[in-house]
Amino acid sequence: MNNRSATNRLCLYLRTASHLKPTQVAFQILRRVFLSRPPQLGNDAIPLRNGMHLLCEPIPSKFSGSDTAFLFLNATKAFCAGGIDWKSAEMPKLWRYNLHYCDYLLDTDRSLQSKRQLISHWITHNPPGTADAWEPYTVSLRIVNWVKLFLQEPEIVVPEWLNVLYQQAAWLEKNIEYHILANHYLKNGKALFFAGSFFAGTDAERWLQKGLRILIEEADEQFLEDGGHYERSPMYHSICLEDYLDVLNLMTSNPGLISQEVVDRLTEKSNTALDFLNDVCLPDGEIPLFNDSALGIAPAPACIFEYARRITGYERPSLPTNLTIIEKAESGYFVIRNDGDMMIVDCGPVGPDYQPGHAHCDTLSYELALDGQRVVVDSGVYDYEAGARRRYSRSTKGHNTISVDGEEQSEIWGVFRVARRAYPIGATIVKLSGDRVRFEGMHDGFRRLSGKVMHKRAIEYDGRGTWTVRDEVTGTGKHDVESAIHLHPDYSTKQVNDCIKILKKDGKAIVRLELVGNALIRVEPGRYFPEFGIEHKNEVIVLSCSGTLPLEIGYRISKEC
């Protein structure tokens, strides 16, 4: 590495670290210097809190494989009976994490005998300190899953399991992820709360109170006034919402464990988050794929709404069939819904400044559904591994927005890192006369380029099936601008002069895309990752122009009659 590249790398690190909280930096150093070891297991029986139970059955895990194979992230690994490879070094790290979460203990397709064997085998082959198995995040999820199973099936529990569960909670208390925070920290708090509620004694009471403090503080920190989760990922919104519903499941079934004031406070937060989820779901009932979002990781929204109904009595509002606009200003989501047609635009921060690990370059990007089906899509997420797929899914060109000079809106690097990042500068959505709707938004992500480039986008809906997107790029100097429109794999294109027709598989044209202003237009291959581990080829329409700023580029999407 030459001096220039070393200097550039150092500057990149500094631009990234400058956004961290001092406590994150301090705990990152401390955890590398002072390694906390799990306490030794004693021979004394561990007391359990009397009468603990769940109000209702938790959301079951999705199908996790057979008795001779595990299926996570759409990747299967077979094993021999009694010969599970808990290290699975050839599998991606997130797959190995799933192996140690023990979500499969809540898989209703697995027998109790299989679950007994899995727990005993895990304990035998994963002593304290084992890589992946003994990381705070995996420990947190495993604690909750074990407690859920033990409360539902108390007759299968043996003392050794209780000792190991206790040991994990004691270790987690000393290894809370203060260096990461965000959804990891919330998982730590939830796990301590579950362990503290399950066990009795001095340690358990301390875990309960520490976990409860984290849950209360993070409800206000992580869920914004409009109900959205501050990492701006609909997938993590759903995951964290389920976390609070799980906590309420335990709280409300055991009166006296927690004050009613706290229960009411967390219920109110959860209800607002449920309303948010209802507002942003596309007509197919699933989440938009902004930032690190993919289908099949969090429970489906319908499952979350039903779970909430059983716990808090939440009733999901009916979706409007008439023209409706929704503004989630704090989260930065703007929705235009008209029966089976819906556009959702992202014009929010990339995430909390101190933890944008799940951010993509999707500012002013959107997803569009017509007649209930996704037509223009976000590229989604394939994996959390360094490589071409990860770079593409996070990139500006991987989204339905513009790039300037081939540069990224936000300075993404590594798997989860962001240095300089785009900030939205105002966004509005208003109804105009004649059922028209207009959205406007701007961001400063390209301001670091020569000429202090700014991007402003306006989207107008005519109320009858036509969406006009206009982008204005301001600043000084000569620049190259490209605008991408990613199509769902179910659709193909046919170019007719400056118009592109979007066709269904049967060849019928459903949408017409026309240029607004001067630009070149082409269609190129793209990638669509609707779920982890799944890749589809799709078509991407690209508009391009070059010149001295200001430049305008735009297009009109119209439903074919």
C-alpha cells in the first residue's frame, strides 16, 4: 500500500469514526482489552420465578429444515444424526449465526425429541468462548428462544439446561454491545429481561431491571414519533416490533412483574409502530425493501398484526381504497396510495448517525406497485458478506434514483460501514387540485463532489395512473448524470423510439415509460434480491445525460388502458 492509498484509507476510517458516540469508541477498546469470561457453573439448583408463563404462543419460527438438515437464508446444510457441525466454517457468518440463534426450537414442524437432542448437542459442542456461538448477539437471541421453549414445554427441561441458560445470561450482562447499540443493544436488553423474568434470586432481579431499563430507554430512542424504527429498514422495524410484542407477551401474562405504567407505555409505542408498518406495506401485504430489508427474515406483517391482536387487542386499520397520501416525516417515508396502486418514496436519513450499518444509497429512491403487483423495485439484500452482491445492493445504481459521475450518494464501504453520508434537505407531499399529488425532496449526498452538486427530485401523480419523475441536478461544472428504474423480474421491456413499454410475461403491455426532457435511454441487466440467498435477473431502465449544471432529467410512467 503506497502512502497516498494509506492516507486515503486513514481518512475514510476517520470520516466513519467521527460519527460514533464516545461511549461506542470506549467500549470498542475495552472489549478488546478486557475479555469477560463466563462464570463457572455451580452444583446448586437454580431457582425459577414462580408462576411465569406466556399470555399466548409466540410467533413460530419459519421452517428450519428436517431432522438431518438446517435451512437458513435459503441455504441448506445436511448433517448426520448426532453429528451437527456447529462451526460450519464454509457457510456465511450470518448462516452460522442462525445456527446458534436456536430459532428452530420454535419450529412447529420439529418434534420435542428433536429439540431435546439439539439443545443437549449444542451444550456439549459449544463451551463458553466458542466462536459465533458465544457472541453477544447470538447469545441474546438464544436466551430468548430457550426461555420461550422452557415456558411452553416445562416438562422437557433438565437442570443442566437451566445451568447453561443461567451462565449465558450472566455472561451477557458483562458483554452488552455498547460498542454497536441499535437493534443489537435492544436484543441484549430483551434477553436480560427474559432471563431475569424466568429465574429468581439476586442475579435474576438485576438482569430483569437492567433489561427493563434498556427496553424503556430504547423504545424512545429507536422508535421515532411517526412510529418508524430509526435504522430506516422496514425489516428491522418488524424485527424490533416483534421484540417489544414478545416482551409485552411476558409482561401482561404476569401481573405484578412490571408496573402497569410501563406496560401501557410500551403498548402505546408498539401500537404506533404497528400503525407505521400498516401504512408502509405494499399492496401485496409485504414490506418495502429499503436499506437492509429482505422478505422472509422478520415475520410477515400479517403474522405481526395477528400476534399484536392476541397480546394487546390491537386492531389493524383497514387500508383505504380512495386516493390517500401518508407522510412519515421523521422516518422519511412518503406514500401515495390509490386502491391497488402505491408508490413509497424514501427521503430520510440513512439511519442514526452513530449506527448506519444497515444503510443503502437509496435516498429519493422509491418502490411502485400497480394493480397490487410490484413493478418498480428496490434491489433488496442477498447477504452480509463482502463481495459484488453486497456492493450492488447498497450502491446508488442499485436503486431507483440518480447517480452523478458514477459516485455514491453516501460513502459506503466494507459490509456495514458508511463514512460521509447523504442528508435529506426538506421533503414535502401535498394533494393538489383534481386528485393530483406532488412530492418534492432534496439531499446533499453529492455536495462533496466538485461543483457542490445537489439533487432535487419531484414526483407528480395525476390521480389516474400516471407518475412523472423529474430530477434537477444543481451546482457548477460539467457532470454525468444517470437515473435508474429497476423492474420486477416478472416484467420485461420493449423499446419503441424514446418510449419503453413494460410487458407482463404474456407479452401484454401494462406500463409505458416516456422521457421527459432530453436524455439517452437504454436497458441493461440488473439483479434483484427479494430474500437472503435468492438472486433473480431483472431489467433496469437507465436514462443518462451529460453537460454543465444545472441539468434536468425525467420520465413519465403511465398505466396502459
